[in-house]
Amino acid sequence: MECYALKGYGETKDYMQIVKKLDDGFIVKIVRDMDGYDDITTDFMSQELFDTCLRTGYICKMESAERLAVNA
């Protein structure tokens, strides 16, 4: 699965993981660091929104060594 770092404020370690590719977008798992615990959300992201986020720098692909372990 591909992982993308989410742009945030300060030293956040928020990221998004693509769970499944669909014809019109992706099922993604978004992991946000909320003061010491992980807030995990699974949702749909359209292809258009994904492309816009990449183009504007809101998300950027993470190398495999940078991935964070999540047991969810």
C-alpha cells in the first residue's frame, strides 16, 4: 500500500494510506496524531481530489523507510 504524508502544522506525523484503488478514486485510511494517540479514519477520496492534493503539496508520497507502523 502506498503512503502519503499530510501537510500540517509544526512537527505532525499525519499520513494517509491507500487501502484500495477504485475506478473513480481511492479508499484511504487517514492517521492523525492527536496528542499521543492515533485518530484513524477510513474514507473515500475522489481521483480529482487526490490529484489536486498532490499538485498543491498537501500530500506527498512517503518512502517505505518513512512509513509509520499502525496496528489498526
